Amino acid sequence: MRFCPRGRDNLLKSRGFWIGLVVSLFFLALFLYRTNFAEMGRALRSANYVYVVPGVLVYFVAVWFRVIRWRYLLNPIKTISLSRLFPVLVIGYTANNVLPVRLGELVRAYFLGQKEKISKTSALATIAVERLFDGLVLVFFIVVIWPFLPVSRALHDMAQSIGTSETVLAAFMAGPFLVAFILLLGIALSPALTLKVAGILSLLLPKRWRPLTLELAERFVHGLKVLRSPGKLLTVFILSIPVWLAEAATFYIITFSFNIVQPTQVILLSTAAANLVTVLPTTGGGIGPFEWAVKAVLVSFGVESALAVAYTIALHAALLVPITILGLIYIWSENLSLREATRTDIGNDTSKDYRTNPVSIDGDGGR
């Protein structure tokens, strides 16, 4: 398993890059369709950007809550201090913002494995759980606000803009996370069956790859320990709520820069929609789907199109630029290389945590 898409050295030759570019351009075209650029320019020039500063600070509160949650997920593997996890998480987010198809998740697992001498595959499993609960909490937010807001109106407008139905769009936004939850929970609760299936599937591979495949499967199951306890599942869900409430607060604070007056529920819906659609492969940072979703929700609830476009551009810049700069500083100060991370085999590590704490197949490894 390599970080470099399709195992190629040149990013421009990778299929993932071109798929992400096409997706980003498609949604950016929808985002800018029928936009009055003169009015958008006036909105950007007249905005009061002083509110961006507290918005960015609140966003970093969300990042800190992410660090707390990740530490909890990693505890069954190794106890790591928050101060050591914070730079690794920021580096991963930076990589997500500059690399296509969310390669930053793999970069984060690689750097954590290198820094803390743990299995990179187990670390990747905890990141998968993170992303899973992000989606579940965002879907939960939509369900909670549904009685207080005509959510179907926004879904209808979004679906219409891409030529599909509200049902299909809703299934696309929520379905992957629900399916992933069932799949990962099944893997975590049935490690013996999972490893048996992995063993059968490995027979389809060349003989020299079979031992590595089985070892990677064991390490991945090892990283899912937290899913074996209902209490821990609930804890991870609860820890995910302040992550997204803080990010929604960033969305809300920056509305003041553009004098956009909308109920809190609309801002929460735009936060959920924008982040759910970024499950799509893009060039980096969710650029394209993010913009389209935020604008679509705001326009559905009466915000003028050019103003919604201006707000969304400023908002996404506030979410991407500061953390990317900080991540680049961390990369430089620790003499790290994204190029090395994207060309390194994550299965080729000799982590002590995995050697001394192998996967329990009797179902109680999560306690």
C-alpha cells in the first residue's frame, strides 16, 4: 500500500489527480454559474474582514477538539500527548489541502507512525474511524434541525442543480458514512472472521504478497479496538459534536463580515452539507463541492447569489489558508518531506506496539 497514487512518482500522471481536478472544476463551474462577478467583487471589497480573525481562532478550537478525539482513539494503541499529536494532525490537514483525493489521511498515518513508532496501518484505521464519526455527526445535525427548518427545500435546489433527485442526493451524502459504519463495526466486532476473509482473499494475490496482506489486515483491525465497546462508541460520538459545533461557529462568525443574516439552523445546515459532499475526490481541500454546497444552501434560504459566492470564497480561504501555513511551518521545522511520505510503503514498519499488543480475536480486545 503506497501513498503515491497508482504507485507513480509524478503527481500529474496520477489518475487520482485528474479525477479530482475534473470533480473540482465541475463543481466550481456550478458554483460560479450565473454569478454576477461585478456584484461579487463589490461584496468582497466591502466585507469587514475583522470577523475573519475570531472565525479562524474558533476554527482552531475545532482542530484542538479533533486532537482530543484522536488521542482517545489512539489510546488502545499507545498513549500520546496532545502536544505531540497536534502538529501531526495539522500536517495531515495541510497535506489534504495541497494533495488530491484526501492523501493527507495517509500522510498523517505515516508521520505518526514515524514519530511515535507505532503501526502506520493501525493509525490509519483510527483516522478512518474519525472520518466516519465526522459524517455521522453531520447527518445527526441535519436530522436534529429538520423539524425547525425546511431542509427539503435546500436538498431540492441542490439536487436540481446537478440533475438528480433529493432522495438520490440525500443517499449520496449520508449513505457512504452509514455503510462505512456498519462495515467497520463488523470488522471490529468480528476480528477472527475478518482475518479469515482476508486470508481467503489473499489467495488471489501473488504468494510473496500474502504474508504482508494478512499482517496489514491484523494491524488495521488492531486500530479499530475502540469500536468494540458501546461506551467508547458513544464517547467518540460525543467528542465529535464540539468539533463540528466549533466549525459551524466559524461559518457563523464570518457571516458578519458580509452582513448575512440567517438563522443558526441554516448555518448549521450549510456546515453539514459542505462537509458531507467533500467525500468526493477533489484536487485538495474539498475545493469545488464545498463551495457549491455552501452557496446552494444559502441561496435556497434567500441570500443573493453573488453575496453567497463572495462569502463562500472568504470562508473557505479562512478554513484552508491559516492551517496550511501552520502545517508547512511544522513540515519545515521538523525537516519532513511530503514527497517521502507519499512514496513510502505504510505496511513496511516494525512498530513495537503491534508486536507487543497483537490483535485479540476473542472479541474483548477493546476493553
